[in-house]
Amino acid sequence: MVLKSASYTSGQATTIRLDYYTDTLFVNGTLTIQLPSEITVTTADNVNFGVWRSIAASEISADGHTLTFTGINTSGDFAIQLDNKLIPTQGSYDIFAQADADGSENSYSADTETVTLISQ
């Protein structure tokens, strides 16, 4: 998983883009993203599994800090774009992703990634 911005400034609204790259074909796969408490997702944010769309309310949990996408049937670059997010203070913020290409860990083990957003 990769953050697509060079830097983030605390106290300023910014766009956060996360890209998860895979060359494994997902068949009814799942992708779960856990965000720090300082960053909240809404249905105004977007996801791309081949086509950009709004994140559905049913895909958001934990008061806007967890995203769960199921039934993924594609491979390549999965992207999540969070618009107008305010990072309140300087520091490091960990974002966790867990992907399972078949949604059951039967054919593939779940892949877990962590990226750290650093705000200055």
C-alpha cells in the first residue's frame, strides 16, 4: 500500500490517496483499511476497483475509521481517495490494510500492510 502525496501539513485540509497494488486476481476478495482516530471517512470519499465511486455507508464502520470492501473481482491498483481531511497535529499516523484475494484465506493468505502518514 502506498500513500500518493509527498507531504501533509497539520491544521490544513488535504486529500489523502492510498493505493494498494496487487498482481493477484481477486475473486470475491476483501480489503479492510483501518485509519487512525484523527482521520474519518465519509460517503463523500471515493474508492476505485476499476471505476471510481463513492464509498458506501455500509462499507464504513468504527465511527468512520474502518473501511471494509467485499466481493472484489479484479486485480491491479485499488485506490482510496479521502478529500478535505484535516490532520490536527504534527506527528505520525499509521494506516493498516488487510487484503484477502479470495475472501476466505483458502487459496491465498491475507496480506497485511502498514503505511505511516507523517504530518509536519
